[in-house]
Amino acid sequence: MQQAFVERDGLQCGFCTPGQIMSAVGMVNEGHAKSDDDIRERMSGSICRCSCYPFIVEAIKDAQKVMR
């Protein structure tokens, strides 16, 4: 997940990144990342002030393929 965030520019300031990554790993491990909408809904509690949300969604989808 960390590598996917780096490759997809899913972080800028880094303040929210640890929480975003932890939430993303949990979501993928629980099998809840089935669509972009699912990912957005599950990640809605993790606030990113830098507006990296589109990149975070793509990073999660990339990492999910490797984590399976």
C-alpha cells in the first residue's frame, strides 16, 4: 500500500498518510474495496487537506491487486 501511494502521488504533506494507509489496508483486507464508490465511502472518514483523493483511490486499486 505504501508503494502504491508513492507511485500514484497519493500524498503531499504526509500528515494524513499514515491513517489513510492504515484505513486502506484494513478495507482491502476485509474485502470492501470492490468499486471506486466503495473505496470513497470507506475512506470518507480520512480527511486529506491536500486533495489527493483521486490519487488515493487509484493507489488503493493498484495495491489491492498485489495484496490479494
